[in-house]
Amino acid sequence: MKQTCSRPLTLWAAKHASQLQRVQIERQVQLYPGVVPYNPEAENDEAAVTLQMIEPFDRVVAVAFVGPAVPEHVVLNGTPVSPGMHPIRPTDRLDLGLDSYWLSEDLSPQRTSYDPELHGLDARCCMTKARLRAGQEIVICPGRPGVPCDVIYKAAAWEAVIQANREMKCPGCGYRPGEPAWHPTVPQLRREVLHDLCNCFHE
């Protein structure tokens, strides 16, 4: 039995190839040249790039609304983009002037208690195929980048089979708990930004 939910997203921000900053996206975040990203309460600003979380599909986890009054060039994965809406997938690079941004997902398994109203009336453990009881401790698989899974395991089955064996993967999606979480590296970032700056000076 699956449950569908948006997973937490982390925005990685680098200003002029400086140290990376992390911003947890709760619903949306607005990006301005040279300004620290923040989670606004207001609607989209025409002078900003607004990243909006969406329910994942085809590896797309967010959309970028590029306002018509953004004062800097906006580049997505090396390609200039025009004002409007653009899909964003995990690890995509978004450049706003000299600032660079990436998105990553929180792929931590969720440990909770089984609730028939939330998880389904006839939910079963993915591993043991046993029917779950209300209040029973369960683990929900987070899936892989851009690919939700959300299948349910008895907590004991998850720990004994998936968590304890590095070679084991979730049969529903291929998630492996031991895989390191993705994040951009500062050395690579500095090389990319310096390369971009050199290109600007030679144009």
C-alpha cells in the first residue's frame, strides 16, 4: 500500500562561488540576485525566480517561475531560459546572474505508527506480506531522487532485511539506505563559476 506525499527539499545556494548555504523549502522559495533565499508568504514576485514544490512526477520535484522583471540572466543546466514556468529535477543547476542553486531531496525513511485512516485499511508489509495492525511500528520507504516509493514495511522487517544488509534494496524502487546523500561540491562549483566568469570577460 502506498501513500503519496511531497518530500522535503533542500536548496543549495552558492554566492559568487562562496561556501554553500542550505535552505529547507517548506512550500516555495524566492531567489533574487545577491540575496539569501528565503521562504516567502507573498505570492510570486515578478522580479524574482520562485521555486515551488510540487507532487513528484517523471522525476520533476519543483517548478521554477521566472518573473518577467528578473534583472539577471537565468540559466538552467547551462541553457538560458525565458520568463515563465520551468520543471526542476533533483541535482539540476539553476544560475541567476553569478549565483548558483541546486535542489536535493530528503530521502530519509519515515518511522511512524500504522494508522489505517492514513495508510489504508488493508495495508500489508512489503517484505513479509503480513497485514498491519493499528498502532504497529512501521517504516515508509522514501524512494529514489525524483521517484517516490512510499511502500510500507514492518519496522522489524526493515531493520532486519533492508537496513542491516548493504546489498539489499527496496524491491519497490531500488532505494538503498547506505547510499550517500547527494550535494554539490564546492571545488567543482568554483571551477564552473570561474569558467563562466572567464567566458563573460572574453565575450
